[in-house]
Amino acid sequence: MILDGQREEGLKKFDTIEAPRGDTEFYESMRAWFYSVSQQREKFYPAFETALTHARATHILEWIDQDVDLDV
């Protein structure tokens, strides 16, 4: 929704999301991604650190390298 120009609606919807019981690695990565695309830098950097901390494989490095949305 953020990328589609519906910023306020997207932020409200994001606030309703709850952390999953499993697959926290993916959740933390996507949470950081959301903060990046919604240009919430003050939330992005701590979330990005958390995503890196939860990473158990190297695919997060590929995501960082290839996802243009991380470089706003």
C-alpha cells in the first residue's frame, strides 16, 4: 500500500500486524523492509539490526545487495 501511494492506509494496516510465533527471521527482515520503503529511518536502523541478529543464513546478504527498496 505504501508503494502504491496509500501511505496512511498502509501505516494503519501495518500497525495491526502481530509478530508470528515462528519464522521470526523472515518477519524481522520484512519489518525492516517496511520501515525502509515507508521512509521511517529512525525505526529502520534498529529493525535492520534485529533482522541481522536473527539471520541464520546468508540469504539476508543477497536481500541487502539486491533489494533496491532498501536504498531510498
